[in-house]
Amino acid sequence: MKKVLSYLAAAILAAFGFLTLFLSTSVILDLFGVRAQEGNYVLFIVWANFISSLLYLFAAYGFIKTKKWTVQLLGISAIVLVSAFVGLLFHINTGGIYETKTIGAMIFRITVTLVFLALAYFTINKNKKP
């Protein structure tokens, strides 16, 4: 049962990671005219999402192999996202332009990351001997 949960978490995290990688890369490299569709995107948020997408993919592998470093990767991703969110709030308060949907998207992404972090902690680290 625990192995099924790890594979399920890995599959969902990998899908989320690939989607995030595709979307952030599309904005960074202006693929498929995505920049115009995104409107007033904040570039450091896009880069934070790109970095997190790579960490998600490695963490998905860590879920499959039940590696203890999965928790650290997701923790780093959470720190990157929270730092970027604080930067976004500062950007907003200083009059920077942004899309309102970015706030909700960042809250969602941080929440998803924390859920996977807790899942990794309780399924991998709590049950694995040093």
C-alpha cells in the first residue's frame, strides 16, 4: 500500500513538474506566443516556478526510489516559492505591474509543494532507517 502511495505521488508530482516546466519555459523563451497570453507576468516568479519544476521532477524520482533527499528537494522548492511570493508582495506594494491570478497561482503552488513535502516526510523519512 505504501509503495502504491509513493508511485501515485510520484506520478502526480511528475505531471505537475512537467506542466510547470513547459509553462515556465514557454514564458521564458516566448514559445508559442505564451508571453502575450500571460499579460503582465513577473519574471522572477516564472524563474522560481522553473526552478521548482526541476526540483519536482527530481523529487518524483525520489518518491519512486524512496530516497530521504526527496524531503530536502521539496523543502528547497518551498523556500524558493515562498521567497518569490514575498518578493511578489514587495513588487506589488512598490507599484509593480502583475496579474491578479499570479497571487492565487502562487498560493496554490506553495500549498501543493507543502502537501508533497509532508507526504514525503511521513512516507519516506519517518519509516526509513538511517
